[in-house]
Amino acid sequence: MANTIEVAVAVNDNIQHTVKKTVAQVVDEVGLQAVETEFLNGALAGTVVASKSAVYDAAGKLYRSSATPAGAGTDVTDGTALTAELNYVTGANGTVGVILPIAAANETVTVVNSVTTAGNFLNVYAITGSQINALGSTVAFQLNPGQIATFIGRSATLWNTAAAADTISGLTASAAELNFNDTSLAGTAVASKTLVLGASKNVDTLSIDPAGMKSDGVAISPIKWVDVTVTAALLDAAGNVEVIAGVAGDQYKVRDVILVGGGTNYAAGGDRLISLTDGTTTWTTIANADIETAPAASLRLGDVKVPFLTGTSDTASASAAAIRFQYSGGTTDHSATGSINFAVCLEKVA
């Protein structure tokens, strides 16, 4: 007989007999109703079937409904409506959003922002007339990149969820602002990052735009003294001694030059002079006689032996040009003999 099963019925401790009963009779005897058994009809292990019992799979896992919707719109009126319990949302860009279903007590909806790029948060809305936490109706909960949030229904108009995993109570800095600290190194200046002093409260290299240096509101330029040793060995054969390298956009004015006393005479027989130049402007020229007889005392720019040159005292170097000492005039080098120290004061003006 269709839809019947055999049931063993005990008569006493030693005797039992078998009778045939319909499934409906057995279900009724154990206290179930037909409508309840229908929850099992069509259920599949490890598979979510609408309006059917959830059955663990062979590995002991219980599956829930899931979807991969794309975020959309710009507010609660045009976001993507969520229908699954687990939602792996794509397309977050800091503008688009998704909308939770109508809230119900103890219902849960989990949302994952699958985009991991900084700044690409996902807006999550409750339907109009409902709200998330204390945000108010139509106000989005911002789910940060790569984060997950589970929303728990508390009533027909309220969802609750925890704060985003990478936020701190009272924090007002944006992710972009906090990222200025990322890759910062103690004691080392890192481009476009926060400056962190080293253990000795030092910074190894720091570049400051002159336009950004001010005292009492007045722009000031950075001043740099550079010590160089100018030897005949380096200048012979069209050589040079660099005071400062050329960097794109950089310009300097030469504010002082000191010919440091006590150097070594350049070899007699040469007829070369030493000039301080960037290839366009020459700020001073030391005569041949004054390098073949190195001065015992230090001499500053403006001295007859370290002369100002007409029209160059306030002239900035050419953009990106190196400033250097090199031979000028004459034709005969000094046979690699001689050494004089100079100190040059530079003002960075661009």
C-alpha cells in the first residue's frame, strides 16, 4: 500500500506483532502535524531550500542563503535591496549602497564589503522609516573596505550592528589622514608621510620648500654653508669641484664666499684662474697669482682677492644647475699640485 509503513507493536515482553500504518497515522501518533512534516519534504542536506528545514551537510556545516549583489545608487531610495542572509557586495566606491530588508526581531543579515581599496566604503541603509543603531532613518552605516558587519533585527524598525572594525571611539581623523603614518620611519623623512623623530630626536634628511618657511608671517629662505676642498688634481683637464648639485626646480643665490687661509700653493707655471659658477653666472674669480701663493689668512667675498663681480651679487643660479668651482682663463693647468679650502653660503630661493 502506498504511503504505508510497517510498525512493530509489542504485545508483552516476549511477543510482538507487525501492523501496517499510514505515514499520516505515524506522524499523528508522535505528536506532529502534517503541515510540520512538510518542512522536511524537499529539504536537502547542505543546501538552502526556501521554507524548508535546514539540514547539516556531511561535514557538519549548516548553510545559509547567500548572494553577491553589486552596490548601487546614492541614497536609501536607489540602493540595491538585499534578499539573502549572507551578502558579498561588489562595486563599493564610497558612494553606492545596499538596503537591508524589513527588520524583524532576531533576524540577522551579514554584509561584506568585498572592495579592499582605501576610501571605497559601502553605504548600508535600513528601509525608509527604519534605522541602524542611532543613525536615524535614511542615514547610511558606512562599511569600510574589506570589512564585514552583521545586522541584527531588534524590532520592525531597528537594526543593530557593531562599529566598524577599524574605527576608534572618538576618532575624527579620516582613513586618508591616518595613512600619512603608514610606512613612516623613525628618524627618516619619507615623502608624503608623517615625520617621526628618531631615538635621539633627530631627522637624517629633511627638505623644506622655501615658500613654506615663515617667521612672524614673513617668508624666509633657508641658508646653507658648504665647505669644499678645491684641488688642482680635481680641476686639471677641465674638471670641477661641486658646491651643490643641480636639482630640478632648485635655484640659489651666493650670499658669501670665504677663501680659507692656510691652503697649499698651486704649482707655478700654470696660468689658470678659479671661478665659482653655474655655467651661466660667475660670482667670483680667484686670480692665478692668488692660488699660486695661497693666503695665510681667510678672506671673504668682497676682498680684492675674492672680488665681487659686477651685477652678480644678487643673481640666482639657473634652475636645476649645479654650482661649482672650475678653472677659467689661461690655458695651462697646475700639474695636479695645490689645494685650497672654500666655504660658500647659499640661500635657496626656489
